[in-house]
Amino acid sequence: MKIVYKYKDNKVILHIIGWIVYVIYLYSLNLLTLNDINIFSVVLPLLPFIGVFYTFLYLFRRFKDNKIVGISYILLLFLFFIMIAYGLIHYIFPYFGLYLLVEGFSLQLFIQEVIRYFIQFFIYALLFFIVEELLRKERKVLELEKEKHNLELQQLEIQKENLQYQYAFLRAQINPHFLYNTLNVLYSQALPISDDLANNIMKVSDLMRYSLDNIEMENMSIPVHKEIEHLDIFLSIYKLRYSNQIYINKSVKGEDKHHYVPPLSFITIVENAFKYGVISDIENPMLIDIIFEENTLLFICKNKKRKKISNVVSHNIGLSNLEKRLNFAFENKYKIDINNTEDFYTFNLKIYK
């Protein structure tokens, strides 16, 4: 707002300076032929024409897209100005001691002079309006070029960030791939010693392979049976971790009719339940329901909540990332419903075909 006011103030000052220069010009011109002329006799007759100038300017701006209406207003202004000028010359100016009537005055000569000055200030206003429009369009072009330049800079910044993310992603992949290969080596070494140990190492290896393969997917969706298969591996690893002292009721209802889900979606939800829920209460086991309908897949995960989770830091990165992947692969075709009560937390995910 301050910039706008400053611009308007400067504009008014420039107009005042312009009219002062014009008055000095007229005064100097009249001084060559009239020795007893004063500045007052130049300024006073000029005031009505300054009003006409700005009236023209307003009409040009107001009716630049409707020229017929604008011309009609100019004709009305002309008639109105003749009456105003006649009243000024005969009554107002003489009151201030300025007598513009000369011998041989006639209405015809008066109207001719009014028309001459009317056209003169019409041309002044028109030229001013044309220059103003050209400058306005030039400013608009410059602003558009500036906006275009800013957008290009933003796009370059986004491209730079994308390259940084890609580099970070590639760098982050080194350790998981190394760990995956190491697990395969450990599996080979454990196989002669213990089948159970070797099988558990293979489960971890398969789960890691599943994660790495699906990170690089472009369509961000896989057949649901693959997700269920690796969810079972994930659950078996957790059972091994807690020496089977966890209680989970998992059920699959209905028939899979080529449903798809984002990779690691079920695992992300269940992992969140493991992190914040009670999994050792036999009376309140974790409930996992996968329900297939004709055009709908419903995944429900319900767990009892811990009373104190002060030692667990939550950033909701997993669930937030899941929602982004759902938006990418199933925009407007999914629904998340969370029921968070005092004792239980239920996550409902519904995906439509």
C-alpha cells in the first residue's frame, strides 16, 4: 500500500509541475505582445480547460472499449462547456477584474474560440492517454517477463532439489543393498548350522528385497496378494523377535478380484500398531481384517493403545508417506478413516477399483 500511495503522490506532483511549465510557457508567449499582462490573467482562464483535460482523460479511460458512448459524453461535455465558458467570461472573470470581452464580440466568434480550445485540449488529453497506455502496456510486459523469469528460477530450483533428492536416494540405497547381499551370505553360512536360523535370515532378506524392489516402481501399486504375502513374513519376524509372546488375529474374507495396493501399505499400518500398541494382551489382541468385495478392498487394523508412550518419538512419517503414495496411485479412489478412542486405535483403509 505504501508503494501505491508513493506512486500516486509522485504522479500528482508530476502533473502539477507539468501545468506550471505550461503556464510559464503561455505567460512568456503573451508577454511578447502584451506588456501589462500578469500571471493571474493567464492562470484563471486556463482552469476550466484543465478541468476539460482531466474530464477527457477520464472518458478515455472509462469508455476506451465503448467508443460510441464515449463520443456521446464528449458531445455533452462540449455543450456543457460552452455554457460554463459563457458564464465565466460574462460574470465570473469580471468579478475578479479580468475582462476577456473585446470590441466586436459575437456569439459566433465565441463558439469558434471555444471549439478551437476544446479541440486543442482534446488532442492534449488524447496524446497523454496514448502515451500512458503505451507505458502501462510496457510495464505489464516487463512484469510478465519478470514473472516468467521468476518461474524459470523456481523451476531450476525444483530441478536442483530433485537432483539432490535423486542423489540422496541413490546414496541411501547403498546400505540396504549391501545389507541385503550380506543377509544372503549369512543365510548360506547358517544353512549348515540351523535350518530355523537360515529360514529366519531368508525372511528378513525377502522382506528387504521386497522393499527395495518396490521403492523403484513407477506406478506405485502392486497386486494385493503380494502385499499380504510379505505382511505374513513381517508378522512372523515380529513373532520371532518377541518369542511368540504377541497376540494377533488376522483374517482374510472374500475373494481377491485383481485388487491393487501401494507397496508396503499394509506393513506400514501394522508397523505403526506395533510401535504404539499393546501386542502382549491375550484378551485384546491386534486385529487385522482384510475384506474383499466386488469393487472395494477394506483393510482394518485395530490395536489396544499403550498408556504411556513417552519414550517413543512420533513424526508420523510412515503414515504420511502412505497417504502421499495413495494420492499418487489411487487419487479420489481411497478413503482413510481413523477411530482413536481412549483405549483403542483403529485404522480403516478402503480402496476402490
